[in-house]
Amino acid sequence: MQVRIETLNEKKLVGKSERMSIVANKTSDLWRSFMSERKAIQNTVGSDLYSMQVYDSLSYFEKFNPNAEFTKFAAIEVKNFNIIPNGFKKITINSGLYAVFLHKGPASEFPKTMQYIFGEWLPDSNYELEARPHFEKLGDRYKNNAPDSEEEVWIPIRIKT
């Protein structure tokens, strides 16, 4: 799996969030709620959607616990936060360095991609995780559970110290 290293400029997103864990996964409900109301969001930048995870601390990754909670967002990029529809939240992703991977295949195979990133690539790289949001960019090639679906996986990193 190829990786590219990118410096992300600050992004402003508007979306919905839900507290969850791997075991108590509410992703489908979150996206269903977001998609049913997303037309209310104005000032959008493009049509790419963002599935974002915010972890309470980097210790989430030190010892895998499928019951550990995080906050997941379903969102779209906006030009500004001038208008936030009721029921939506504003989210800012600060600029910084990211490792970007391309996940190809159905969502059911996503754990294999994450295993490669965290089990092989990251430990063997010159980078370590940084405490910023992780996200998937769902563009026009994203087709959820289709075998030819594609999405970008953005992992926040910094050079190892």
C-alpha cells in the first residue's frame, strides 16, 4: 500500500457527531442522520464528505481496546462558520502533517487497511502519531460496500523525536 505525506491546510467542517466505540459502533446511524439533513448546510466547499475520529488522547492507540470510546463525525467542508444549521456542529481540523493512504474495497475490509497502517507502516516509519483528528475523505469514488470503492485515510503524524 502506497503512502503520501501531505501538509494539510486548516479545514472547516460542519457535521454531526456521536460518541461510540468499535464494539458499540453507531456509524450507520450517524451517517443516516447526517445525510438526511445535509442539504441544510450552506457555503460548502466541494462535495467530498469526511468521516472523522477524534480520540481523547494518544493512549487510545497504545493498547487496543474495542470498548474504548471516541467521537466520530460525519461532515462536509465549508468556507466559513457563518451559518450552522440546528443540530449540526462546527469542527476545525488544524493544519499539520498527515500520512495519506488509499483504501480500496468494501467498508468491511477497512480493518485490514488500519492494521497495515498501525501494525506495519507507522512502526517502521520515521513518524509517530500526533494528537489531531484522523479522518477519511469520501470522494466521488467512494461507494461504501462496493468492491471498487475508494477512500483516502488521513492519519495525523509528526517526525519521531
